[in-house]
Amino acid sequence: NAEWALTTQLEMIARQFDEMEDPYLRERKADLEQVVERMLRVMRGVASPVVATPPGRNDTLFDATVDVPLVLVAHDLSPADMLQFKQSVFAGFVTDGGGKNSHTAIVARSMDIPAVVGARSASHLISQDDWVVIDGDAGVLIVDPSPILLAEYGFKQRQGEVERERLARLKHTPAVTLDGQKIELLANIEQPEDAVAALKAGAVGVGLFRTEFLFMGRNGKLPDEEEQFQAYKRAVEGMQGLPVTIRTVDVGADKPLDRTPVRSGEDHLNPALGLRAIRWSLADPAMFLAQLRAILRASAFGPINLLIPMLAHASEIRQTLALVNKARAQLDARTQLHGIVRLGAMIEVPAAALTIPLFLRHFDFLSIGTNDLIQYTLAIDRADEAVSHLYDPVHPAVLQLLASTIAQARAQGKGVSVCGEMAGDVGMTRLLLGLGLRSFSMHPSQILAVKQQILRCDTTKLATWAQTVLTAEDPAALMAD
């Protein structure tokens, strides 16, 4: 039957993956297995994954709507899987692979999903029906916790709820420091519908709309111009007149597309250094122009900032600006309504951070993507748990690039923000303020906690302290003071 044919073919292809030398590609076998499992469930007419009996139940199967917290333990999950997690029955997840700064982990935090990644052999060691505690804040997974530990974590959960209720009172409080500096708090979103959460958290706009999630999980059929236009229009209208910064598609590395063909000899390449982000867009001008036209059309319905990821070369800047102008001309030729957008560049490659004057000549604003800037500066794959301990946001080299970018942009009167994980880390708020940052973009769930920190800060005093941190041999030691 069809199920037998599917599983037989999976076994054949799985053996081919097992024989691959490159560990990254070898692990992609898990993606294939996930697809086949989903297909088999559909063939059997099972709407959701079959789950075993929870403790205290005698049924072989049970209704997934019952009030039992379920946790997904898997070898790996892709960022595209996160799109379905909102509608799933799972309260959290654990994966063997990945780092805390991988895109899957980042999206999990943005969706406020408890998760522990890089747990090595968790999927082999944890059995069905095991009770587990996922401490996403500490990155700790506890299997078969004692009654005392369960009680302790129950207390922590209640404390967290009380803290969230207390922070909620700050929603309508302006983000102004003790010395009167107004700070802009923006939201990072993955879907147009996330605008609701951004407004609820008190964001004054969207600082990063990750459009790649519109392109993922589509079995090779990319969204056309009209579908993209409708999505961007919903995001703009959802923000009720507040500005929306839309980043052009950023795929590659830990955000692959199933449409992307495997090139000859590609099995030994590092995807983080390959055809990704703006490089991928420039390699497919028709796809890029369709996205640009959709964004320009949506700008007629509200303020939009157009953000370009991973620029590093003057030639890339020239090509990108030429295509933006071509997209405008195409819309004019079609007599199609479109608005005016502000153009911005992401600073996430050291080469870009070291040539800021070039970017300031061509763009209206800069947005610092600290996740990739740290990764590329320190030569660390942020999705690799084996080197995740070396991922250091306060490494002197990273801080120098960050400080220089902020200072040069402000000196030219150009807007500059941080849209990476660093912006939502309350432990970094004081330093970023001291370095002169006045615009932060983060997951909506982090906005109120960062605002609370801002309300307690005096940027005049922090500026002197920040310079001390910049010149320190061990900045982390001063940050802990």
C-alpha cells in the first residue's frame, strides 16, 4: 500500500544520508523523517501526532484537547516547524541539536515557548511518559523531577506570572530614562498576525519583520507578489499607523528553503558563508523584484522601512538600489499605487561594520543584527552546540564594532537600532544605552522587561561607564558589577 511504499523509500534515502561525510547534511535526515511522519499521519487520517498515555490515565490514546501539558522531544526542529508550533498541542520542546542563538531557539523565545536546545542525546534518553521540567531561561532540562523540584518549579511559574502582571502596568508608560532620553522600543515579528502581540506589549513600531517565514514550508512554491503584498498590507494595517520595518527575505544557513537546489560539490560547504540573504536575492532578480514590488505597494497603506540583510560590498549596494528603482519603475508602468519607503541596511558582517561611511552615504538608517555580527566576528556557528560556549556578545571585538557603528550613525544624524538578541537582553540594556543606542527592536515578550530597566537608567552616567567597559580586557567582569 501507499504507506509501505513511502516508508520503504524513506529507508533507502535515509541510508544515503547516513553515508554522507558532512555532519550538517547528514543531520538533515531528520527533516526528511519529519515530513514522512506527517504524511503517514495524514494517510492514516490522524489529525495530530499520536501520543502515549499520560501518567494517571489508563487509555491507550486520549483526546489531545485534554488539560495535560505535553512536551515535544526531537532530534532537531527547523525554524519552519515553529510556524506550526502555535497551533500544536505542545507546551514546549527539547532538541538534541542547535545552539541557544540558533534561529529555531530565537523564534521559540519570540513566541514565548519554553525550550531547551543542544541537549545532545535527549531524544534517545527520554522515554514516552517521562515527566520533565523545561527551564528555558536557564537552559536546563530535568527528567523525572522529585516532588520537591516539581513544587519549586511550580512556585517559579507562579512568580513569573506575578512578574508579568506587574510589568503589564508599564505598557502605557513612555520609555524615558531618568535624564530624559526618549528610547524607541520596537518589536520583531515573523508573521503579519504578530502585530497584535507587538501592540499589546506597547511597541511603537516593528523594527524587524522577518519575511523569510512567508517563504518556508511551502514545498517549493514561493509566494507570489500578490500574496506577499496582502501579508505586508496586513502587518502595516495591524500596526495602526506605526512604522513597520520589513526585511527582505533572509534565507540560507540555519533557515534553508526546500526550493533551494543542491549545487554540485555543495555537500562540503558552510551554508552560513554561502548563498544566503541578499546574495540569494541578487542571484534571483525576478524573485527579488516581486518582493520589492509587494513591499512598495504595501507602503501606500502605512509607513514602511525597507531593510536589506547581509550587505558587505559596494557592488551589492549598487545592485540592490538599482533593483529597488527598477521595482518602482515597473509599478509606475503598471500605474499601480505605491508609497515611499525609507531604505536601511543591516550591519551583521564585520566588513560592513568596518566600512560604515559607505553605508551612511546610501541608506537612511542602519539596523545592527548582533546575532550574525557576533557569529561572523568570532568565527562561530551559532547553531552548533559544540562551540556555543564561545558565543560572546561582550567580546571586546564585538563591542568595538557595535560602539563604532552607533557612534558614526548618530554623528551623521542617521537612525540606528539593534534588532538582534542583544536588544532584548536586560543584562545588555545599560551598556547599549551607554554606547548611545536609542532604538531597540526585540521580541514583544521582552519589551516590558527592557522598558523597566530603561526607566531606572541615567544615560549620562552610563556613557562614562560604557567607555570603561569598551577598553577593558574582560568586559564581562565589569558587566557583572
